[in-house]
Amino acid sequence: MSEKNEQELPPKTCTIEKLVTNKRDVEKVLAGMKSATRRNGRYADVGEIMVLDDQRFIVEQVYQQTLGELTDEIVAREGYTTVEEYKQSILSSHPGMPWLPEMTVWVHEFQFAAE
């Protein structure tokens, strides 16, 4: 288990079924281009299974991170090539949302789960 997950996690604020719902994001996950997603709340526990289009994905890590910590390498797991591209995608999906480097989000990392 990762050091990031050794901390006690607070209760979930939503369900895993709502972790990845955007059509473009679902397509990226299914194509193997997306293996992480960031949310304002905690949507899943480590070991929980997310099902997309009858494909199963296991949540491997859940931890907090600030937007200021993002790098191009990190957002590659989100399916983007640069932080700026990721930022513009998020802001277009959430009109009026500020992009603050100190804003904390929950990171959910997952991978394809063999049956």
C-alpha cells in the first residue's frame, strides 16, 4: 500500500458510480488513456471497483493534492498533455470555478481489473 493511503480517510462524499461520468473521460478510461481523476470530494475507497461499459477498474490510491502540485506528468494520468490543457477542460466544465493553486482535491487512481 502506498504511503499516501496509510492516512485514515474521511467518509466518502459521493459514490464510485459518479467518479467518472463525462463521456469523453469514460472513453479515455476505456482506451487506457486515463487512470486517475480528481474530484472535490472523496468518491471511492481503495480496492473499490468502478464499472464502465462492463469493464472493471480497481481503485488503487485515494489521496489529497493541491492544484498547485499538478505537473504535465501528473495530468498525463488524467488523459491530458499539459496542466494548462487540463485546467481549461476543468474550467469549461465548471463555469465560475476559480483555479486556485492552494485548492485541495481528492485524487482517485485506478487501473483495469482483471476478472
